Amino acid sequence: MDQTTFEKNYLMNTVQKTVLILRAFTREEPKLTLTDLNKMTGIGISSLQRFVATLVHEGFLIKDERTKQYQLGLSLFYLGKLVEQESTILAVAEPILKALSEKIGESVSMSIFDGDQRRCILNYESVHSLTARNQVGDTSPLYAGASAKALLAYLPQAEIEEYLDRVKRVPITKSTVVDREKLLAELEQIRLQGYVTTKSERIIGACSISTPIISLGRPIASIAIIIPDVRFKDEQTEMYAEYILEAKREIERQLSMK
């Protein structure tokens, strides 16, 4: 596809203009007036006023009423921190989880919060032909599956209650726990033992052991070992739990040094 066709069929003019406005701010010129933005972007004053007013409303720009200047807002700072956090945790976790996967020969994954879901951002495949795994990009509700529950369990209790209030819990398999009181009891048990084990709760035939990565007192990710139930023996639970907890401790140790 040539550039002209791509621009005609896929690019949105309003989004491009928004990006132009945000990119006009630099380290050298962190504060700009509407006139400055008009000169730098070429966007007409009337349209520019609407773009800027929207960006201020959404927190992406801040307006100084005294000087009539604008600067980048805290919403961008927050998004930037999310990118920084994910990049850092990936850099730290990748070699640790890769080594763990090679050691046990099973799938090992890492997931993060994505709104009211958990999303897989890293996965190392099992060496076996028959495998169970999290695909990178996969999502699931926070009440279903080990990787998700490990995240949910370590949120502050008020946030857990708010989540359960607003989310409709629908069974994914017959093993999915949707009863509020049973789920709260499970989350308490997860906190007591430091990890969670599930069987066929989200994917039929898959067993998972997961634990959260904690930073500054909050869960920022979860790591998991995923094994087909035909290859998983109950007496192995303690062994795999120790493996995943050891990886957790090393990831958290390295993150604390960043």
C-alpha cells in the first residue's frame, strides 16, 4: 500500500491535529499560547480553540488563566508512567521468566491490569507438544483464572468491593467462581498463602499457579505457570508454588533497585 492510499483511507484528520498540538510542546518551549500553537501547527484559530478546550477538559493540557499559556497536563504524565512501568517490569522479568520456563519445561507468562481485566504481555512456551498457555494480548475478567485472581486479591479491599459491585460475573467454565462470598473467601486465601492455583477455571484442561508482583504496596503484574491438567499432579503444587514465588521475589528485588 502506497503512502497516499494509506493516508487517504486510514488516517483520521482530527487525531493527527491532536497529535500535532501535543507535539508542539518541547523541553525548550514547555508553555505556549493559542497564537503560538496556531503558528506551529497551522490549525485555524477557531478549530484550534475547540481542540485545546477538549484537551484541557480531559487533562492532557493545563491552561494558566493569568498568562493564557498552555502546558502538558498530568494525564500525559500518568500515561507516560504506565509505559515506563511496563517497560521496566518487562526488562526485569523477561530473563527470570525465560529461565524458569526452561527449568521446568512448562509455559510461563506475565499479565498486567487492563481496566477491569488482566492482559497477558509476556509468554514463554512449554517444550511439550501438548501445552496450555496464555497468548500475548489475551484478556480475561479479574475474577476468572489464576493470573487474574492474583492481581485482584492484592488490591485494597475497598477497590475489590467496588470492582465486584460494578462487574457482572458470568461463568466462563463450570469451574468459574462467580458467587461474591465464595470469591471473597478465595481472595483472602490467596493473600494468606501468597499464590493461587486454579484448574479449568478459564480454559478447560489448564492448571495455573500464579502470584502477584508488588511494587509500592500495590499489585502491578502477575506471573504464572500454566500446565495441562493431564500432566499436572496435585503433589507438584508446592514445588511449582516455590518456583513461582522465587521468581516473584527476584523480580520484586530487582524492581526495588530501579
